[in-house]
Amino acid sequence: MTKHGENRKNDIDHDFHDSISDAPKETETTNELDQVKEIANVIEEDMRDCPQMFERLTTDAKTPLYNGCTSFIRLSAVLKLFNLKARNEWSDKSFTDLLSLLKDMLPQDSC
């Protein structure tokens, strides 16, 4: 019993049932999967229209940032940099300045 006379077990049971009812419904998960499939289909269609871009992405996904680099491939490095730019709302000029600096810092054989 609590101070107000409620049965504590009922509170626990009620909280458990509330948490189950708050869980995502199967239809919500299905809708999310359908959206992911739809996005993948659109990307696939775009890639068919531009085979050079697809080939470059495929190559960039396999190319190390520089010889001996095990932390980044070219594609992951570019995506991480763009993510950083977007999160911090950097201007195009400041981002270009950063890229120029990184180019000077990295080994000459870097991509």
C-alpha cells in the first residue's frame, strides 16, 4: 500500500500495460519499412539514369582515403565531413577552406 491507499501491484501492472500500449505498432514498423524500400527504389532508379555516378560511388566505397588508411574509405570520409558541415551550419566558404587545409595535411596520395 502507498500513502494514498493504492495497491502498489496495480500501479506496476498499469505502468507495464501502458508501456506496452506506447510501443510502436506493427503497422508503424511496416510503414517505415515500406518507406525505406520506396527510397531505395528511387535511388536505384536514379543510379540507372546516371551509371557514371553509380560507378563512382561504388569505387569510392572501396577506396581507402590514402594508402595504409584503415579508418576511412573515400565515401565515408566525404559523408562524415558533409554531416559535420550540416550539423554546424558551416558556410560553403568555410567548408571549402577546411577541405583545402585537410588536403594540405593529408599525405599526397590521399583521395
